[in-house]
Amino acid sequence: MVMSALRDGASGGILKYILLGLLVMAAGGLVFMDIGGFFRGGITSSDAATVGSGKISIQQFDRKVRASLAQLGMTSAQAYQLGYIREMLNSEIRDSLLMQKADDVGVRISTEEVANNIRSLIAPMAQPGQSPQEVLSQILAAQGMSEEQLTAAIRREMSVNLLGNAVQSGFLKSSETMARDIAAVENEQRSIEYILFKDSDFKDTQEPTDEQLLKFYESTKESYARPETRKGTLITIKTDALKDSLEISDEEIKDSYERNISAYNLPEMRKIEQVILSDPDQADQVAEQTQGGKALKDAVQDIVGNTTDYLPPKDTEKTALPEELSEDVFSAEKGAILGPIESGLGYHVVVVNDITPAHTTPLDKAEKDIRAELMETRLLDAQYELGNTLDDYLAAGEPLETIKEELNIEITTLPVVNRFGIGPDGKAALTEALGSDAQTMLTTLFELGEGEASPVTELTDGRMVALQLDGIIEKSYQPFEDQKDALKKRWIADTRRVQNKTRVMELLKQAQDEGTSIKDLAKAQSHTLQSAEGLKRTGEAKAPLTAAALANIFEAKEGELFALDIEDGAAIMMVSDITLPEKLSDEELKAAQNKLLQQMQTEAYTLYINQQREKYGVRVNEKLLQTVYAPQE
């Protein structure tokens, strides 16, 4: 079985975490191996974009797209429509521009720095008994990369980050005066006086004729649409009893152990604690006190005043240490105190607490883990075999009840849903049955023809499922006669709002032309002059004000009349008072400084990237992106 073969090629089991991703990419790769353009309608270019002298191939770009979308639970068509595909491509273009610029200005990342970065990245992935090199080999094999390719990718990322940080580092501190002004404006308060004119004041609005209502209905017909809905069935392979039917023999465990013996060969380990200091004199004093019998941590506290640079005891293999330390540490006796030893990180003082000789984990201790891994692999193989069988039955059009007699499956009738996953009750209908995969499976349901079944797929929670489309209720519209009363109310409400807004604008213009005060205007119109005090720019809008009205109030000039739409009507207003805070809290000032700094860094970075786009030149293959990712009719 393919699952067994893959497992045997990876001694620590890393592949089991990324196998599904590889299978997805393998399927997607069939499209992108199409050199002649047969799948792309004759498009022969395989570059998503050209950036200066470099190219971003569609294969390279698509691998990143698929990995990202798998985490988001989004289809490529949805991502394209939302602009996510283009934003990912823009990110790749930015990296390519910065990489070319780094080459031009002579930015070079040393091999040692790259190695240290890789070491820190793979350290958390190591299983008990695995060396970093073994973990690295498994990752490279799983991703189909050479060590040189990985090194190049890491060096590229470090170069891009270094140059990007350098561009933004010109703004490490913002102007305190500007930040104070910004904080003052953001914490500004305003008071207003206003006259409220309600739409409902217009009592004698003429009722519409049937002809007018019909035209109104036709112009707003989509708001009365009943969207297309679909009814489907979820078919789930029941695997509960599958595990009990599988057996792993002692011979299989022994064979796996012997074929993967390198995974159980553990290198010599040293448990060390250390401190890394930048001051050589302090390092000398710490070493002296430690050699005098004081604990290393206490000596660091005594000399430095803190233990920030102290690293507690940890098992370490030789290859994980800097070259300047490795030989001394692994030739020392247990209990030895070494240092200060200078490295690129500073001055090390090291205590060797314990030594674990190189050894091989015996079979009896490894047996439990091997059995579990083999069982997991065997279970996956069996699940995929069942999935293939179910696919065959569904493709042949076998009735579900007949399939149920042959296979151990569960049949669940799903609620009727529209294209947005909403059921008749107005709530998300597929979440209960499909969890985080609801959106992806909803897209699948709306791609099926009536009576058609989808291929078997694995959900995030491990279930193997398929969908069958049982019926389609086409899009329809609520009849005009049924909506006549609602249309009449809506017509009258809209007409009153227009009439009210027209009246308010006429009154405002007249008052502005004649210099009438808001108090006199309220008196002349027999309306109450109302007020609101202490309005905040970032505060919550309280009735009758809306959020849009509140934003406009903070754009208006003090003492001038202006009009705004509010809840159920319109108003003529005047800002009567503007108050800026005399004193700002430390938190308010700090928040403004951070915001200003972030804005300046972002603007500088954006301007720099745009400059590089002009310098190197960027061309995007829009037609290829549309063909590959856009929804297909």
C-alpha cells in the first residue's frame, strides 16, 4: 500500500502530518503539468508574474495558495472573488522585489546564520530519539526539496526581512508633538444643537397607483427573490469497528524496527546549563564564583543583577551547539565548569550537569510506539480502500440503501440550504453536521448535478464522507400581489423621506443665506431645539444619531449650520462647542505614538515597494490567474 511505503521512507513519522496536503497537491499538480495548455484553453505561459529578471511560476505559486486555502477552509474560486489570490501574489511580488534589491546592494546572509535559523525551526518537530538531521531529512523528503533548495528559501526569507526591516527602521521613534496632537484630536469632544425633522411629519403623502407599485416591484424585484436551494444527503464511512478488525504482528513490529534502526540510534547527549553575556569581565566573575561552589544561576544574579541571560539545564547534542562550544562541552567530564568561551553570541559560562552516552533504544521499549504508528498507517490504508470502493458504487449510480447493505456507511439527510448555507430557519444549516468543513462542502453541493454524488473526501475531523444532491429548488420570486401591501408601505416611507430631505435642504439654504441662527430657525418652525453634549469621535452613536452622522459631526466647523440624515428623518445641526483634552494619560499618548509610528513605517515600506516596482518592472499574467482560479461557468 502507498501509505505503508510512505511511512517506511520516514523514520520518525513526520510524513503522516503532511500526507493529506501532498495528496491534494498531487491532484492539483495535474493541471499545472499541462505544458501544452490543453487545460488552460491554449495559454502556454506558465508564469503567474514576472518581476524584474525573476519569474513566479504558477506551480510555485499554486503550492502556496493550496496550503493557505486548506487552513482557511476556502475554495480557490472564493479566494479569487474575494481578492485573496491577488493579495497572495502581491506578497510574492514584494518578496521577489526585495530579494533582487538585496542582491543589488550586496546583502548576504552567511551559511552559519542560515544553519542556526533552520536549527531553531526544526527543533520543536523532533520526536524522542530523533536527531535534527533526521528531522530535516524527513521534511526535505516530504516537500520534495533538496537541502540546497531549503537553504536558498531560508536565506531568501532572511534577506527579505532584513531589507524590509531596514527600510522601516528609519522610523523608530515618532514625533511626541505630533503624537500628542493626534491623541488630542482622537479624544476630542463636541457638543451640538439640532432641530429634528421627522419623516412621519408628512401625513398627506399620496398613495401610489397599482401601475406605480408594479414598476417599483420590478425595480426592486431581487429583494423579493427566493434564492435557489438544494437538498442533499451526507454519506459517512463508519470506521469505528474498523480498528478492531486490524492486527499488527510481532514480526511486522520487528521488521519495522530493523528497517528504521537509525531512528532509534540516539547520539551522546550532555545536560548543560549556561549563561551568555556580552561583557567579558562579568563572564569572568560569574565563572569564578561558579568554580568557587556557587550555583550558576545564583552567580549570574549576584554579578549581573538579573537572570535574563541564564539558560536552565537542557539535554543537548553536539550538533546543536555553536562550533566554539561543541568540542569543549563534549570532551568535558560530568560536573565540569567551562568558560568563559567566546562565540558569535557572546561569552559563555557552561556547567555540564550530566552525560548520556550514545545508545540504541531497544525493541521492547520502542514496541509500543511502533505498533501505534503501524496501526495508524494500516487504519488509513483501510479507510482509503473503503473510500475508493464507495466512490466506485456512487459513480455507478447504485442506490444508497443498496450501498449500505454492502458497506458500513451512515446516511444523513441534510437540511435544505441556499448558496450561503442558510436553512429555512435563517440559521447556518450545515455547521452541525460538517463543522469547520461546512463552507467547503457547501461549495461542493452547489457544483453537483441533481442525483450526482461527490467523490469521497476526508474532513478535518478525520471522517470520510461524500455528498449526494437529491433535489434543486430553482430561484423564484414572491408574487406581486402578495407583496402589494408591503410595497405600498415602502413606497410611502421612501416618498416621505424624500419630501422631508427636500424640505430640510430648502430650510438650511434659506437660513444660511439669511444668517438665521439655529435658535431662531427652531422658533420659526415651531420645533424644539435639542442638544447633545460630550460626543466622542470614537464613541457609540446614540439615537437619533447614526454612526455616519457622528462621523460627519466631527468634520463640521463650529458655529456653522449643516444638515444630516438621522434615524427616521433628518436634522439641521450646529456644533456649539469643541473641547480638546488639556491633559492626556500616558496610555492615550502611548497609543497615539504607536499608531503614528506604525502608519509611518507602513507608508515608508509601501513607497519603497512601489519605487522598486517602477525600477525592476512587474507584469502579472491576469489571464492565467483567471483561467486557473476564477469560477468557471
